Amino acid sequence: MKTKADKKEVVKVQVTFTKKQMEIMKEYQDIFGESDAEIVRAIVMNWLALKKEVGKNENK
């Protein structure tokens, strides 16, 4: 049986945060996910989606 990782291409990226940045991100645990990776992924994807929407609205 194939896992999710086998079904789609996965790229891993290592990032570094300060202790204060991690404390802020931990406040979003249970909102954006359980693990640090889930939280960071959700924050980045939400930021990208917001930037895309802002760009659409600026062109109007």
C-alpha cells in the first residue's frame, strides 16, 4: 500500500526561527496543526493565498 508521500512529490525545506518566533507559532498549535511542520506549512500557505488575493484586488 502506498503512503501519501509515495503518491505525490514531497520537497523538504529546512528553516530556522528564533526562540521568540517559535513561541509565537506555538500559539497557533491546534488552529493550524499539531506539529511544527504543519503549523509552518499552514502559515506559509495562508500568507501566499492572502498575497495572491491582495494582488488581484490591486489590479481592479
